[in-house]
Amino acid sequence: MEKRISPSVPIQAAKPLKKIMADHFYELDRAVKVGAPKVAWCTSVGPAELLQSFGFLVYYPENHGAMLGATRMAMDMIPVANAIGYSPDICSYLTSDIGSFLKQETPLKKAYNIDAVPKPDVLVYNTNQCRDVKDWFSWYGRHFNVPAIGIHTHREIGRVEKHHIDDIATQMKGLIPTLEEVSGRKFDIDRLRESVRLSRECTDLWKACLDRAAVISAPWNFFDATIHMGPAVVMRGRQEAVDYYQILLKELDERVAAGISSVPNEKHRLYWDGMPVWGKLRSMAELFTGLAACVVASTYCNSWIFTAFDPAEPFDSMARAYTELFIVRDEPYKEAYIKKCHEFFKFEGIIFHDAKTCPNNSNNRYGMPQRLTEKLGIPCLSINGDLNDLRCFSEEQTKTNIEAFIEQLED
């Protein structure tokens, strides 16, 4: 029996997703108004589990940066940060977010009627993504006169060795005295183990959801996943995230069984490397759909898969999980990783997004596309743009290049 293809069927889990994300921000807003629980800011792949063990509510400025990009408010905010000395060439999450704070405008207002981001009691970063996060959090630390502390991760790593793990675990433990002082609580290893356990459950479910796109035709795509990854970013370590991904996974399995595809008459399967162009998610999704091309996998959405988490060894496993990230690794590791993805997802081409202000997440600058074309026998296309700064993105040029790339696949 031929499978029914129903591309117009929306993902129903979007409804509980909206609620869980709204509740996240309302909880933070209430905490600031009543003065409890205390709020910790954290980088998106930072030690959130440790913060939760002290009872902090955790807020992620990178999530706010993505919201600024998706709503295109970033374009009004970046120049404000530039005016106080921040270069337009550095992370546009940073410049968007600081500009938003200075301008006293936030997408939280329109989405949730929340006037401002929550005031931090402490800021905790991990430089596994880039040095920019330290500078970003340090600015707020100076502004609010609160501690800005963090972890300095090794970069360009091939094999993750014991000395890497020992160093990062020691740095994490070194955060404890400040977190005890700010929170007014003593460190509790059992609370940490519970948070790590829930993060591991969340990550296993998120990975299972992403893996469902290996089905031909895929029940969802990269553009869907950039939205549904929200709880994995801001609520890992909490039961709410686990509950949400159980709902999403069940629905994706139902879509597979029913033959519901995210792209009608899927003809081409692609891989996306690098950041999304947040302000152009919809138009990019529509472009690929119109070309019968499904972006089935990405390095970006996989950034919240932490299979190393182990509640029996919370510090060592967190250190490993946050040091095994794709963005931290060297070129040979990254190429081997994409090769494994190619074998699993069966894509026939790779799109590299060269994000102007995010060199650490742009992997096309040192010959990787050419090497992968040689190794995998598939073509690669590099497009220029940025995560938030749309001045770096030409929609017409990108459209022309992608259309030509799909024609190349068809030939």
C-alpha cells in the first residue's frame, strides 16, 4: 500500500511547546518580582545542571539572542551595542542582546507581555563555544555588580583525553564556593545527580527525535528542529523537558507510520552545517520545500545531544559532555562526524552556512567542503550570511545558489 504524503499536517507538539516555553519565562519573571528563587544566567552549553542543584532558575541569553534574530528585532539592536564599542564583526547574539538591554526592548514583551529579561544573581559561562560568551557575561556582571564566573574549555580537540576531563571537572568544582555564597545553600551531590539524570533523559529523547529524520521521507526537518529544540536548550535537567520530548517523539513515530512527510514528494536530502539564519527561517524552509529538498540533519541541532551524562559520575560526565561538542573538536573529528551522519541520514549534499559573526560555528573556512566532497562523493555549497545580522545575508543570491545546487543534484 502506498504511503500517504500529507505535508500540510502541522506538528501538533507545537502547542505544548508554546506552553512550556511561556511557563519558562513566566517563572523567571515571577522569581525576579518576588525575589526568589534566585536567577543564574548560563551559556547554552554551560553547566546548567550544577546551577539547578543550588536551586537557581536558569536563564539563557543565547535563547534571547535567537528570539531577537527570529523576530528581526536584532537589526535595530546591533547598532546600539556597536555605539558603545562592540565591533559589528563579533557575535551578533552578543551585540543584539546587549543592544536590546540598552534600548530596553525585548521580544519577550510581544510574546509574553514581559517587560525585561530577568536580573541575574550570578552569571556562569563556558567558553566551549567561543570567547565571546565570557565578554558578553562579563559586561552584565559589571552592569549588575554580580559575579560572572566560568569554565575555560580546551579547543581544537581530537580525542578527548583524561587530562581534558580532569581539568574541566576541577574548574566546575571551583565554581561551587561562589554558587554557595550567592544561593545561600550548601552543595548537594544528590541534587546534582538528579539534574544530570534528567538531562541525560532529555538528551536521549532529543537524539531519538532527530534520528527520526533518517526515515525516507522524513517526518520533520532541520527548520522544525530549530524551533522544537527549545526545551533541550533552556529546560534540560528538568522533568518538563523530558515530558515534552516524550510527546514529540510519540508524534514523530505516528507521522512515520502514517507516511506524513515534512516535504511533499521528497526528492533530495541535505545536511546543514553551521548556525541557522534566524530571521529567514520561514523563507528558507519554504525555499527548500518548493525544491522538494529536505534538510534532514544538522550539526547545530545535534549540539544538545549529551550522551556522556552519567549521574553516577556527575562532574566527570558533565566535563566530558561539554567537551565532546562538535564545535570544540578539530577538523579530522568534524569530518569523521559528518561522514557518520551521511551514512545514517543518507543525504546527498551539504549546505555550509558561513556566518559572518560566528567563525567558531562556520566550518567551511579551512577546506572542509572540498575534503568532504572528495571523501563522500557528494557536492557541498557554502552560503554567506549570519545568525542575526541580516546585512550579511543576500536572500536573492542565496536563493539563486541553492536553486543551482539542487539542479546540480538532479543532473
